[in-house]
Amino acid sequence: MGTTRSTESEPEPVWTGLPPGLLRMRRLLLVVWLVPLTLGTGLPLGLLVGPGWAAFALLPLALLLWGWAMLGRNWRSWRYAERADDLLISRGVLWREETVVPYGRMQLVEVTSGPVERHFGLASVQLHTAAAATDARIPGLDPAEAERLRDRLTELGEARSAGL
Amino acid sequence: MTERRLHPVTPLRRAWAPIAVIAGWAFHDPDQTQRQLTRLTTSTLLIAIAIVIPAAALYGFLTWWFTHFAVTDTELRIRTGLLFRRSAHIRLDRLQAVDVTQPLLARVAGVSKLKLDVIGTDKKDELAFLGEDEARVLRAELLARAAGFAPETAHEVGEAPAQQLLHVPARVLAVSLVLTGATWGSLVGALVVPPVVWWASESVWTVLAVALPLLGAAGASSVGRFVGEYDWTVGDSPDGLRIDHGLLDRTHETVPPGRVQTVRIVEPLLWRRRDWVRVELDVAGSSNSVLVPVAPREVAESVIARVLPGVTVPGALSRPPSRARWCMPLWWRGYGLAVTDTVFASRHGLLRRSLALVPHAKVQSVRMAQGPWARLHGLAHVHIDTGANKTVTARLRDASEAAELLYGQADRSRTGRREARPDRWMAGA
């Protein structure tokens, strides 16, 4: 069957992780939101109501520390591999998901980059097939790598084009 | 390229719209309507009619006059619009299905609608109305061109001969509807809910507001389905599958070879003793989803063998491992999976079983998903995405089996595609 042949013809996929820029950006955003919140809760309560009430500031602080660790785990879980005939994307820590998209099925490859992402020098690659449910997105890539990936995927997609 | 116009009765197709608006308004607010009517004098009425009718007629005439269509070697071109121009070029090699429909009034007038199903086309891309014979000739020509006949001869190829595969007798259809839970559910709802509402509110208007939609739903699920699925005929021709049905509104559908993305065999609980099944299919860009409303299993399977050549419906399915009961109590017993050389088959449902078949060549992407609870039990789901925006899921498989399925399916989908027929199905045949 196909499975045995695939292990014969295809070596173990070479996985690529995401560059650290995405993690930096997400952690910075987390700090930008939660540090003022911690201070904004702690200082007025501590000064006006009583020092004991300042303990409420521990809530956003705990969220900050937990989020810091979670972002790291999530970032480490994202990886992709270009095989001879398909692209693999694997992600998620608790809810794991692994997607395989054959190159021949790609209808469109999109590179997007929002203002914040651009500031950090990041870009996302999104693949579309004829099925809307196909969820193949690689966030936080280096723009040069995103463009290389887009060009390579388009080229491979044309060579193996299969459509519907 | 010669541009053509639609049938001259087309302007009349929206003639009922103003009447419907007035009727709806009258129904919505009867007291107000009566007061307005008494105030109307004959002369104002005549003036209104003298303005409204010519204006509506002029609008209808102009929209008809400015709508053209043409068949080129590779495209169907539709040009329309009076103020907002719109032109659509529909590529024939991307054609997924052709529908010719005849609503009751159109049957009386001897005209029909023709719609090309391509991904992205919708209601405004249908050709309504064409003369009956014209629609048939045009459909034959479009199919011949899409099939890859030489452009010079496509005009004369004519209708491909059809061979009847299946006909659903009216009695069987009626019995199958009687044995469907949804029919009884909506009927009971329509009979029980209004008295309860009357008892609670004692207001006629509330009861009417509740009862009318319920009665409508009950009618649609019983009488409506019977009328729509009456005289259901499935035929096979070199141009693909032909599905004709309808008692009042007639629909004739043609699905060329290789366009079917998924097939589902649905088996309601009460049909099981008679071994009847319903077969549904998904074609990208087409709204119709029924292939066979009811048929004995072996007949349905022989039809499926014609729709998906080389496919046999797998008999034995492997169940999830028994530890799946901790993830999905009871219902896990309904899940099943079989992968053959040609299809990926996945079943779900305990009372109303539904078996979905996806030919390997139609798989667009494969996903494996695993939540924390499933991982604790070493289980995972495998989702297969197809081109008709349908996802078929093999639920709660053993995690290592799921990983194997994920990679194996991507591989099978690629090799399956190589063996598939070309889009232009008569080219090289």
C-alpha cells in the first residue's frame, strides 16, 4: 500500500522551525499589554485602599508569566517540512494538528504581513486549495524565506498541477 | 461567435413580484389595507395601473433586450445589465455540472432554465429562460465542447445517448418518506405545538405566527420532498450521469465523468430492515446533493460503481479501538473506516448511519488533529478535505494508525490523480 512505499521513497521529513522573531514579537505584545495592567491595578489599589489590596496585581502578573511560557511552547510546536511532493505543517501543544498539502493541489499561495509584523520583519505564508477547509498557514517567517517558499511552492504546484 | 438572446417570455418571469409585494403588505397589516382600499377611487386606481404596468413592462423588456449570451470554443459568455453592466465568461473545461430546470409555469410556457455549474457561479449566471428545444441543443453543445470534441463538429455532435440505470417508483418513495423520522417529527411538531401555544397565550396571531412556519416545514419535509423526488431517474451516458426528477418542477442534471468529489450512503434506522439506502453526492459548485433518494442497497451500489468507476463499496469497516469509548461513549460504535485502492471510506452515526466515500484522486489536503483528552487515550482524528468544501473525518483512530493514514493518504491521493481521466473526458478517448 501507499504507506510502505512512502517510507521507502521518502526519507524522514526535514523539519524547519520558525525563526525567533515571531516569539519575540508575541512576547513583546504580551509585556506591552500586561505590565501596564499589573502596574495599573497594583499602584492605585496599594496607595489608595491599602497595601494588602495590591495583591490583586498578582493576577495579571501570573497571566504574564504563564503566557510567557505558553507562547514559548506554542512557538516551538510550529514547524514545517518541504517534501518531494507535499508540504507538511505541524503545530499545537494541547490541540495538535498536522496538515499535508500535495503541491499539485495548491491553487494560490499568499504572503501577508501586517504593520506590526512588518515592524519585526516577519511575514506569513498561506496556502489555498480548492477546499476551503484546508488550513495551511505558516506565520512569522523571515520575508526572504516567505518569498522563497512562495516561489518554490508555486513552481512545484505548476509542475504537478492537478486542480479539482 | 454569434450572440443570442434569451426566450421572449423572459420579461414575464418577474411579473409576479409586484403582486407578491402588495399581497405580503396586505397580509402583514390587514386593517390598514382595508382602510387604504376604501379610500381608493376608481380613477386613482386606473392612473396607478396605467403607470405601473407600462413601467414594469418596459423594465422587463429592457433587461431582456440587454441580456446576451454566446458560446465560444472555450467559454460561455453572458453579458447583461441595463445600468450596471456585468459580463461573465465561464470556462467550459472547468465545467462541473449542467442543470436544466423547468418550474411549473415554465413547463406550461414551454421554456426552461440552463445553469452551468463552475466553482463560483451562482443564481445570476443561469440562462433563464430558453426555449425547451433550444436548452436541450445548447446543453448538448456545451457538453460536447467541454468534452473536447473539435470545435467545428461540436455543433453537430448532439445529445449523447443515455441508458437508464435506476428509476424510483412512486410507491417506494412514499413508503421511504413514511419511514423517515424527520417527516414524523415535523408533522408531530406542527400538530402539537400550536394547541400548546393557544393554551398558553390564547392569541390567534401568536398561534398563526407559530403554526404557519411549522406547517410549512412539515409540508416541505413530506409532500415537498415527495413532489421534488417524484419520478427520480438516473441514467448513464458518455457525457456522464443524468439525473431527472420532479412532479411539478422538472430538473434535468448532467454531471460529467470525474466531477464527483464525495459520495455518501445514508441509511436511516427504519430503512434498515428493508435494506434501503439514500445516496448523496457532492459536486463542486453544484447545489444539488442527492443521487438516489431511495433504493435497495445492491442497486444503489451498482449506481455508485458507475459514478465512481472502479470503486466497490467496502463491506467491512474497522472500528476505532475500544478505548475510544472514553472519548465518545456509545457513539464510537458507529464509527468505522476502510481504505481501499480507490477510496477512503468513513462511517459515522449510530441510528442514522452515513458512509462517506472519497476517491483518492479527489483529496485536496489531509489533516490529523488531536486534542488533549484524545492524546491521553492515544487517539486522533484524520480529516480529508475535498474540493466540494466537504470534509470527511475518520474519528478516533489509534494515534500511530492516524499518522500512517496521514502520510499514506497524501501519497495515495497523488498516485490516484495520475490514473484519473482528463478534464475533457472525450479527449483521447
